[in-house]
Amino acid sequence: MSELRFTKDHEWVRFDGDVATVGITDHAQTALGDVVFVELPEVGRVVSAGEACAVVESVKAASDVYAPLAGRIVEVNTALADNPGLVNAEPTGEGWFFRIEPANPAEAEALMDETAYAAFLETL
Amino acid sequence: MSDALKTTPLESLHRSLGARMVAFAGYAMPLHYPAGIVSEHRHCRAKASLFDVSHMGQGVLRGEGAAAALERLTPADVQALKPGRQRYALLTAPDGGILDDFMVANRGDHLFLVVNAVCKEADFDHIAAHLPASVALERLDDRALVALQGPAAEAVMRRLGGTEAALLPFMGVADVTLAGIPASVSRSGYTGEDGFEISVAAGEAEALARAILADPDVAPAGLGARDSLRLEAGLCLFGSDIDRTTSPVEAGLVWTIGKRRRAAWDFPGAERVRAELESGPRRLRVGLRPEGRAPARAGTPILAADGTALGEVTSGGFSPTLSAPVAMGYVPPGFAAEGTAVELLVRGKPLPARVCPIPFVPHRYRR
């Protein structure tokens, strides 16, 4: 399993072969608080980089989740429907949101690595 | 956090407890503590929670005819309020809209008022502008206000030496010494639970709050849990569920209008209230239970099954007690019956929901 890449909107991406798994970061889930509902995109939907394609709701508010890369949604985490708390418990594990087949995997190069994301969080 | 934000006397306590602070009504206020909103919410329903509500406006009306003077601005029967008793009331506009909701207590030689933080400047100006020469309004900006809410609240008050508080009935008020600190206590709150609101001098607020928090049954709770608790209890939030455009009839708050006032029709907005009571209001506040787990937030359009626009959600979120979304909103009276099927347009998608009774979670006041 490859290392994580991060966006400024606090999504993470992990490549596994040709498919990228996407979720929200530990920082994001902490800031949101208890997640009570997740709305996921349709499988097959083609998204552009930065497009809002999922929604995560805490008790207090709803927040958009953006596609870190352009591509096609190939799978969504159906476990979140019954157990949205997975996002809080395992944000970079069982709490993943969707898998995307990137149109251009090289786009991931532009995303932050773990060190850069940690430095970015320091600036917030 | 902007430097322009005002702080409450409990600011440093919140920070030492690790609160996440947010701007609310011009104040830096705790949204939640490290436990988080859901856990704070559940703790309040199970034991007791301490809320800082010092941002709210406290004031005193003193002088001959104070109750009658206040009645010129509210439909509540203030003159019938007995010493040691408090009442929930509305400030109404001449057109029948609601300017604010507030608490008024008869403290014998004066009336004690608590108004909403967002409205307090406007409310106090409004009240002061309508007083006769014999009545004076004094703002109590040097006092803090905390709420201790939950089934264990009474036992906590006893352990702090506040036996008189523990003996108060719902909406009773008394001066009580708690942990050696003089306070003015009412048996009331905004959670649907038994509990107390405690007014204390700003300089002693932190000592009192720390004494209350030292009780093993008490945990701090922020504005997030305060909002989810009051929503479950079906209590109105001014600015969301009631405002300048809603009438007491539409909001289901006719019970705040005194019988005598409804015979005399001598309060601001009486004409509209009377017409709506006789011919029916244009819309009514109802409870809504969406199917599934998606919350319908304030502003969500409410549609009839055939797609006709009915109104909007005014408060909505996720109920930790029911583990389900709940909402309140306004619909025409023909759609207000319990069980009526409606649709909530959440992010462009119609979500089935039903009109249901409020409160969503039964009140547990000490009657």
C-alpha cells in the first residue's frame, strides 16, 4: 500500500494499483466532530479535480468533500451508510469514502505528502 | 478569533477545559469541549451538564407599575406572576411579529429579565423606550449566567448547599448560596431536562463554575449540545424558528399569552393574533422526522408529495437521543396534522419525511 497524499481541503488519497482511495483526514474528522451522515457519489460518476462529490455531516453542520483527482468513481464505502462513525474512528482506514479511477494519475504528484500536509496544518 | 469579540467571565475556564471557541452573537463562546457535541448531549440527558450562557442579557425592572409597563410590550400576563415565579414570554411587534423570546421573574421588589444575546441591545433599548417615569431598567452586565441541566442537577445543587434551589418547582426562582457564593437561581432551562439557571456576580462566576464542575455528575457542555438538546425538546431558537415575521399563533406559542390579555387584546400585535386565532394562521410550526439518516438543516425547502412548496425547515439536525434526524419548520395548517407525508429538498433531492409531534424527546421538568 502506497503512502498517503493530501489536499488543502483535508482529503487524503492512497493509490492501490490504478485505483485511488479517498477519505477525509484525521484533522478534518476532529474538526467536524461526531459524523452522523455521509452522502456518497454514484458509482460511475465522472468527476473533475476539486469537484464536490460527497457530503459529510456532523451534528452541527454539513461539509462538502471534494474529488482530489479527476476521474471516474468506481466504488463507494457502503459501510458508512449504517456506521458513519467509522469516519471518526478510522479516518484513513475503514472510514474511507470512495475509490476513483484517475483520468491522469500524474495529478497526484501535485498533492501534498505527509510532511507537507503537516506543515500546512501548522499554518492554519 | 477576532479581538473584537466580547468574552464572558468564564473565558479562561473554557480555554483551560480545552473548549473549541467560536464567535456567537459577538461573543467568543465554547462550541464544544474535548468530549464533543454528541457526548456532551448524552451526558446532559443522563446526568448533568454545565453551560455558560453569560452572553445572554440580564436586566431588572424596578418601580411602581413595572409589570404593567412590561405588558405594553408582551402578551404575557406579567401582573399575575407571583413573587418567586418565572414565566416564558414574547416581545411582540405591533404587526404581530416576534421581536424576541425572554424569561421574566417576579423577585418581589423587582422583575428580573433574561433576553437573547443577539437581541439584547435592541430589547433593552426597546423596553427602556417604553417605560413610564416611575419604572427604571437596569442592565446587569456585571453578572454571569450558567445553566445546570439534567436529571442529576437537583442532587448537584443539594451537594453544593443549595437546598432551597433543590426545593424549587419548575419556573420557581430564589436567592440561593451555592458553594458559599450568593446566586439567583431559577428552575428552568433550554434542554427539556430538569435544571437550573444560575445568575452570579461576574467576579465569582469562575469559582462557582469550578465548584459545580467538581461534582462527579457534572460535565461542561457547549453551544453545540445546547442547540441539539433544545431541538430535541422542540424549543424555539429566536432568529431561526421565530422572528419578526412569525406570529405567536404560527409558532404554536399561544400558551404564552395570558387569558386576561386575550380578553383585553391590549398587547402589541393583538389584531393579528386575534385574526389568526379566529380564521387560522397562514402557517404553523411543526415537527418533522426525515426518513433515513440525512439531516435536513435550516433553510431546507418543505414540499408536498406533489412537489408544491409548503415552507422551510427553520431548525434541523441529528438527534443523538433518537439516533435520527429531526427538524422543525413551517407548513400551511392543512399539512400540519401528525403523520402528514412531506418531502424535504436536501441538496436538490426530495427526502421523504413526516409531520410529527414536538417535543421529539419528552420534557422532564420538575412540576
